[in-house]
Amino acid sequence: MQYDALIVGGGASGLMAACALALRGRRVVLLEKQGRVGRKLLSTGNGRCNLTNLNARVSDYHGSRAAAQAALRAWPPAKVLAFFEALGIPSAADEAGRVYPMSRQAASVLDALRLCCDENGVETLTDFAVAKLERRDGAFEATSADGRAVRAKFALVAAGGLAAPKLGACGDGCRLLEGFGHAIAPRFPAIAALKTPPQAVRGLKGIRAEVEIALLVDGEAVREEAGEVLFGEDGVSGIAAMQLARQANEALRGGRRCEVRLNFMPGVNAEGALRARARKLSKRRMEDFLNGIVPKRLGQALVRAAGLEMAAPAGELAGARLSALARRLNGWTLPVAGTQGFDQAQVTAGGARLKDFDIRCMQSLRCPGLFAAGEVLDVDGDCGGFNLQWAWSSALMAADGIDAALTK
Ligand SMILES: Cc1cc2nc3c(=O)[nH]c(=O)nc-3n(C[C@H](O)[C@H](O)[C@H](O)COP(=O)(O)OP(=O)(O)OC[C@H]3O[C@@H](n4cnc5c(N)ncnc54)[C@H](O)[C@@H]3O)c2cc1C
């Protein structure tokens, strides 16, 4: 049987495109490498699935911003949410615009997509790892690693990127597109913990702190975030830190120097505050002096980093030593050696370059009839629902494009 469309990858974008096409009566086959579809979707938003973000703007995206803009115009968050509502998934936004299903369960989002596929005749073939995708005799043929073949008039590559290989990520999507002459922008982890030399954060594992955090490239702040960070064995994580990973990787790949600056007393002049505190707590030993401002072990690390004597009484804190400690509180600066790799990252930066696509419908300019959507393409978003928004909206654009081409 020849289908109208074959879709490589049963993740967020593949499932969405399958639903959209099947709801219009198109015959769709969804090919998924793993034993079940949508595994990564189940892990999103800590199992709650941050579906999209009502405040999504083009500046929340990296890579091809033109494509991100086109997708936000064609399928903005409100329109995507109306689609989900029609699938039986009402949603609600938090104060930052992050939208979750009303059930607060990623499983219900996956179920709705799966059920829509089943109810509308999508043929889902799991354990079908597409090894080859070819255009032959006016149609596309996908062949699995074990030699099964499927044919369709149109093909959509929605096989994702490299982040989280345990959930199915691999390089197949880009590899298949390369076979049609597509150029691939270098891929590296985005939204991942920052790595520092282990000695810089020794003894701080497990400590959390509310901070303002900045990424410095060659000494200049290029991005600032606020929120909770979590110290690890060899770095810092937490959303505020992980948001800086893309730019850190970009800078390090360009041979530039990267540092992260942590302000533990945002909005407070630490020098003045410490002077008053030293007068008030003059007998307190330095090792306990910052207790109450920051967690104890962190306070001791800052005192040590400022080169101060642990046993000295706070009453002696003045002049250059006071300034040195205040600088650590308002801007402790640690070298960034890299980020966690794809195994721990949430998103892939880079991917198939959008210059080779008609970004109004995500159709290949190299091979008419071939489409792509989601993380396989060179668009990635910040943390907060922007990546799924891109997966849904680019998939819906591709489905619109395939549907229009089938109507011709
Ligand atoms: C832990 C975690 C939490 C996240 N939380 C959020 C969140 O809350 N909000 C948000 O916006 N984003 C989140 N993201 C990012 C988001 O999940 C991805 O951006 C999104 O899933 C990308 O969709 P996709 O369809 O392009 O790729 P995927 O969802 O990765 O799907 C690709 C599918 O293709 C399959 N595949 C690969 N190769 C082949 C092949 N050769 N043949 C057949 N099938 C193949 C894979 O097995 C996979 O099922 C999170 C990511 C992670 C890892």
C-alpha cells in the first residue's frame, strides 16, 4: 500500500503531524525506532509536560530565528493549545506563561496524541528504525534496519536531535536529511548543567542557592538569569544555570574564555551589609559569619575563596579583606570548562540548516515532497515550553504543507 505520508519519528513533532494529517483524512504511517512512541514526551516538564509558553517570542529561540518566527506566526501558542483542546487536553498557564495540561501529566498529552492517531487510522509501526530514506519513482521509500519497506507520496523527517539518547535521540534524522544534500549546522548541547573545575566547587555538592547568575565571555556578561542553582560535584545546574549552556558552548567552541558569576545577594550592596554585620556580630568567627545569608558550607567556601582566616573574629573584618568577601557575595566568579554532554542535556543546538527549506511549510528545497520538523532542524529554544512549541508548530506547518500538496 502506498500512504499519503510517511513520518520518521514518533516523538512530539511526528505524533503531532500524524494527528493533523489523519484528522484531514490523509493516510499516514508513523515509523518509530523504539518499542513505543513518545518516550521523551513522558519525561518533559518533570513528568508534567510544559506544553508551550504564552509569552513565546522569537528572542526565546536560537539557530534559525527566521524559521522560529514563521512557526510562531503560523501556529502561535494559542492556536496550538486550541488544537490540544480539540484533542481533549485543556491546559492552564502559570504566572510565567508556562502552559501545562490541566491533568499536570505528560502521560495524558501522549495518550491524547496516540488515541487521536488510532481513532483516525494512522498506522503506527514501532521498532521500525528507518535506516534508509529514498525518493524513487515519484514516491518516498523508507527502509528499516531489518529490511522492511514503506512507501508514501510525501515524507516527513521528525526524528529529533541528539539530546537524551536514553529516550531515543540519535543522529539518524540529520543523517537521513544529509542523504538528500542537506547541510547540518554543528550540534552541541543546549540546556545542560555548566561544568567548572571540580576544585572550584569542592565540598558544595547538593547545596542550593537563590542567585542572579551571569555568563561572562572574555570577561563580558552576555546573558543573565535569576533563580535557584544547585551545586554538583563539578559544576552548577538548575534552570537558571542550564539556560546559559548554549551560549557557553558556543563561546568555548570559538576558543573564548567562559566564566559564570554568581550574585548571592541580588539587589544588596554586600560591602555595606557586611560592614554592619561585622560590627553587630564582632565575636563571631569567620567560618560562621555568613550563616543565615547563604547555606553554611557555601559561606565557608566564600570566606576561603576571599583568602580569609576561618578562626578570625568578624570584628577584625575591614578594608581590603571586607571588600574581597563582599565581591564574592555579589559576584563569585568561577571558570566554565564546558557543559554536560548530550546524555544529560535537554535540547540540541544545531541541526539541519533552514536555508535548505521553505520555512513557510518546512519543505525541503533540495528534494520537493520531503519535509522536516522539530529538533532535527537548526532551531532550539530556551527552557520554559519553547522547545515543544517549536516541535508542535513546525510539525503543524509541515502537515499543512503536505495536506496542501496532496490537495493540488
Ligand atoms: C528530560 C527532558 C525534559 C524536557 N522538558 C521539556 C518541557 O517541559 N518543555 C519543552 O518545551 N521541551 C522540553 N524538552 C525538550 C523537548 O522534549 C524536545 O525539544 C522535543 O521532544 C523534540 O521533539 P521531536 O519530535 O523533534 O523529537 P523527539 O521527541 O526526540 O522524537 C524523535 C523520535 O524519533 C525517533 N527516531 C529517531 N531516529 C529514528 C529512526 N531512524 N527511525 C525511526 N524513529 C526514529 C526517536 O526514537 C524519537 O521517538 C525536554 C527534553 C528532555 C530530554
